[in-house]
Amino acid sequence: MRALVRVVVAGAVVAAGIAMGGPANAAVTYDPETKKGYVGKTDLLKAFGWTEATLNAKAAGIVFNHDFWTDDTYSVTCGKRTFALVHHREFGRYELFDAAVTGKKARDAQGYAAKVTGFWVTGPRFGISGTTVGPAPGQPCPDDAKSKVTKAKLTATSKGWALQVSSGELSRQLRSGTTK
């Protein structure tokens, strides 16, 4: 009964992918706004340098994350020195839900096992974030703790994101971009 349920669920995921206009090739598709997309097995094999057998064996332990950050660039003056400083102000991570998509069953050492063809990333499960305070007059100078910041002016802000995949101690970035 358990095997039947797995096949039905895998078939439903594949059918949902076709109905949603699933990927025609193995390229990673990911929307950082909805935190949903598809990662094909070819992308994971390439990212980790694995064989197909290794991917099938490690599929249950694969975790997808959406990282995000805001970097502020300041013009900082310490005494007579003025320099640019990038301050990592906001940062965080969402762990994402995923569903393995499996194809035909193949014979392995334990009998028959499904082969992973990719993963649907279906949105955030939980997250964590933090912020830090930028440079300000009176603080120790970032490049010389003996002197103090006399002036700090925000000159630019950039925001970014990255789709990461992890398996055990290994982590790889699959996609990244900037946000408004």
C-alpha cells in the first residue's frame, strides 16, 4: 500500500507540473517573490558533482533555502582618511518546502526504487532574519580600532537573494539575483 501511495503522489506532482507549465529542460526555474520553482536532477548532479545513484540515495536529505540580504554602502571618514565601506545590514534565510519528482522505477540492490528526476520547490516552511547597525560617528573605525569614525554617509543600497541547496555539510548556490 505504501508503494502505491508514493507512486500516486509522484504522479500527482508530475501532473501538477505539467498543468503549471513545468520545465521542458533541466534548467532551474525559481521565482524569488513566491519562493517557488523547479530544480531538475541535471542541475543537482552538476552542482554537487554526483552520479545519478548518489542523487537517488541522498534525495531525502536535500534541503533548499532562500537567502536574502540588504547591503548598504557608506562613505566613512576616520580622521583624515575617507573610504567606502559595505555594511551587511539585513540578512536572513527561509527553508523551503520541496517535493521530489520521480520517474520510472529501476532495479537496484534492494529491489525496485524510483529515480529522482527533480524537485518542486513549493514555498517557505520557516525563516530567520537579523539586522545590524551601520557605522556612525563615535564608533571605532572599521580599519583601525584605535581611531573613531568622524563621519558616515549612506551612498547606496543593494538587495539580493540566492537559492541554495544543501545535502549534509555540502551547500551550493543554484541561482541568485537582485531585488528592488
